[in-house]
Amino acid sequence: MTEKKKVRITPETYQKMEDEFREEGLAFTITIPTQEEIDRWQAEIPIPTPVVHNHDMVAEMWEEHRRKDLDKE
């Protein structure tokens, strides 16, 4: 099992983003958090993401049902 590489986010990361925003002339700024705030944020339990099904289970069941009906005839 491979582990995800954890990116180390520091206040300097936010400072670099802020500098890029200024260079690009963007009309907003960001608040630069302390390392303690970043660590606390990363330690929080993530919000569960709902499962997205890639197929229609009802349609599959309906097709199976129709197939059985056709086999009976």
C-alpha cells in the first residue's frame, strides 16, 4: 500500500501565494496563518465525501429483470 506524500504547508507557502497575487495584480489578499494554525487545520478530521456511483444500479437490475422475463417466454 502506498502512502500519499504529505505536502508541508508553512506560512512561507502562503506568503509566496500572496506575492504571486500582487505580481499578477489580483484584487484580493489572503491572511497568512501561523504554523500552529496550519497544523491545527491539518489535524482536523476531514469532512466525509459522499460516494459517487459510476453506474446506474436500478437500470442494471431492471435489465436483469427484463432478461429473466424474456427467458421465460
